[in-house]
Amino acid sequence: MAKEIAVSGVQPSGDIHIGNYLGAIKQFVELQDKYKTFFFIVDLHALTESPDPKKLREQIINLAALYLACGLDPKKTTLFIQSHVPAHVELGWILNTITPLGELQRMTQFKDKAEKHGVLAGLLNYPTLMAADILIYNPDVVPVGEDQVQHLELTRALARKFNSQYGNTFREPKALLRKDVARVMGLDDPTKKMSKSAGPNNYIALTDEPDVIRKKIKTAVTDSGSEIKYDPQNKAGISNLLSIYSAFSGESIASLEKKYAGKNYGIFKSDLAELLVQKLSHIHEKYKSLLKNKKSLMKILDVGAKSASKVAEKTMEEVRKKIGLI
Ligand code: AQP
């Protein structure tokens, strides 16, 4: 039987953090053995945040190295840069023509980011390009963090609409969420999700040096109490740190609560920092070594783009026929 298909990506829009890792990249690595996988560097989406061109180029290569350092294997997965498969943009445009404006305007990410960057058409149309990124590979599942579920719902709605207007073409892919940590919260504001664009004190980057990790965990916001207890409503900060601890150690939250009963925040935070230093050091070392050979990274991405293009072109042939372009 043919393997099911999984598709997803990460934007090269800044330091990749433990939220991106736990919500997305860790799942990518787990899925590459079971599924036929397409994972990419979402560079066209990163343009919606007006990046410095030189920095963007660097972040694209850095993300490629990080994907590999986290355990993605180009022999098992198709790894590529979104803009190297131009069919994504063509399908994105076609999907724009069946997307109600109101649907785009009500997206939470658009509303949040429009406040920061002003109302740019690219920000508004982000979800239709994302729908194209996904549907062009006709996947069964899309591993994402919880923040992307709304966009995935729109993707499913667009697949349905296209199918009913032009005949059955796309599958409706399901979001694949991690049950334990679908949403990692910001260290400096645990009421909002951890985010690259929220500034370095908000997140632990996968490439942070040990002392930076220790300092960030030490200064992470906690509530005024002293009990190490999971209670996201009343103790958002400590609950977030417990979730992170549990995700990286594999220990349940209940057993961590027991382990730290009667101990203070300082001891808990110091143990968490050492855990993160230890778990991330392997990724960081591998990342630094991979970056020494950028040519070889680009080669992997080129091979990936060629292989992704074949699948994407096949879908586009069918789409062009269905809508009357050919
Ligand atoms: N805080 C989070 N918790 C769990 N998962 C998260 N993801 C992002 N933040 C968290 C997941 O990471 C994947 C890649 O995200 P992205 O780079 O495409 O963009 P994003 O969701 O907008 O991530 P950021 O970090 O907030 O970036 P900026 O600040 O540039 O917008 C997605 O699967 C996402 O769910």
C-alpha cells in the first residue's frame, strides 16, 4: 500500500525556537519513517515581514542546517525551498480566485501581524499561498502547532470549494497536533504563544548558547506563588515551563509536580535550564558543523526541489485542465 503523505514547513523569519521545534520540527522527524514527506523552507511567506535580503538568505541556509541537525534525513524526506517550486505560487493565485475576502480578514494571524507590519496584501493572502503549499502535494496530514489550525481549516474549506466547483481534485488534509505541547507560550509573556518575531527574551532558540539558555530560563516570567503546579489559568508561566520540561524529558507533568513538591521556582528553573542545555547541545553542535559546508546544503535543497516539482507539476496539469486553462 502507498504511504500516506505529510507536508509542512517553517518560515526562515528569525531564530528557530523550541516552540517551532516541539510544535513542528520534532514531529517532522518522527513522521519521515512512516509517511512520504515533503518539508520545506517557507521563504516566500517570510517576505511578508519585510526582511533584510542578506539576512533572509542567511536564515534560509541556517534553517536548512537546522532541519538536518534536528534529524531530517534527505534520503527519507523531500527537503526544499518553497520558492524553488514556483507552482506553489501559481496554485496560490488560483486559490485566491475562490477565497472570500472576509475569510482572510478574520484570520487571527492576519489581525495580529497587521498591527505590527501594517495591512499588506501579502499578509492578507498568506493563508491562500499556505493552502497551495499544502494542497499541491495532496497530503493526508499536516504536522503543525496549534497556532496554524485556523489556516489549515481554511485550506480544507478551499479544497472542498475547489472540488465542488471543478470536480474532485484535492484531499482535505488533517492537522496533526502534538497532544502534549501543541502551543508553547512566550517566556516573557506566557499568555501569548512563543514567537520568533516577539524578540529574543520571548524564546529559547535552538541555537542559543548554554549561558543564554540559563539566563532566559532564570528570567522567564512566573507568577507570585511558590508552588510548582500545572494550572494554565492561574499559573501560566510555571505551567508553560512544566510543559516544556515534560516535552524535553519525557516525564509526565504529574510526576514533575511530585518531584518538585515543596521545592522553589529557582531549583526547578535551574534543572530545566540544564535539561535544555543538554538536549539542545547535540542539535547545536551538528548545526554548526553542517554550516561549514553550505554547498552541500544547497545541493540537498536542489535535489529536493526537483523531486517536489515533479509532484507539484502533476497536480498543476490536472488543475489547469479542470479550470479550463488548457
Ligand atoms: N509557540 C509555538 N508553539 C508550538 N508550535 C509553534 N509554531 C510556531 N510557534 C509555535 C509552529 O512552528 C511551525 C512553523 O511556524 P512558522 O515559522 O511557519 O510561523 P509561525 O507559526 O508564525 O511561527 P513564529 O515563531 O510565530 O514566527 P513569526 O514570529 O515569524 O510569525 C508551525 O507549524 C507553527 O504552528
